[in-house]
Amino acid sequence: MLEKRRSKRFPITLKLEISQLFKQDNVKVSNIGEPIEVINISKHGIGFKCKCVLPLDYYFNAKLCIGSEENALFCVVKIIRIEADGVDNIYGCEFVGMAPVFHYIFEEYEQSFKEE
């Protein structure tokens, strides 16, 4: 996927499940139950892959555990990009409304990544 992030991406392995997508005008898509694999993360968003086609410009709620349970982030994620790789669909998403105070979690993760 072409680099379009405002901040550096780091590889990560997280599993999430999207149960509901929504738009700001109260349009909802329910009963998705689609497992997704987060493949990278940055201060501004995540990249993930899954088999199903999800609509652009929709949002979902996510709990991301970065490193440890104490560093769990509850956030809203907006789907902004999609590419197909022949097997999966690869999505680019941005965090919506996350306070900069949480950037320390990403800084700690980046530091631990450099130490490995």
C-alpha cells in the first residue's frame, strides 16, 4: 500500500472484529461479524486486511491493545482507503477524535520496537 500516513507506520499483529459500521448521518451496517487483522499502526491510524468489502467513509468502534492491556485505546476509526491484493482487501483507516494525550502509547510502542 502506498505510504499516505502523516506519521510513521509500525508493524503490529492485532485481531479485531467489526460488528457494526456507521456514518455520521445515522446510516448503519450491522451484523458484519467480520474478523480483521491489523497489520500496521501509527499515531494517526491503522492498516488492516480482511476478506469482505467494507464501504469507504464509514466508521467503527475499536479497542486496540498496544503492547499491554494498560495501553488499551478505545477509539473511533474511519475507513478512508481500500486496495485489493488478490486474496484480501487492505484498508487504510484514520483515528477520529483521538486526543493527542494518547500519543505517548505510540511513542512507547515505537521505543519498544526500536529496542528489539
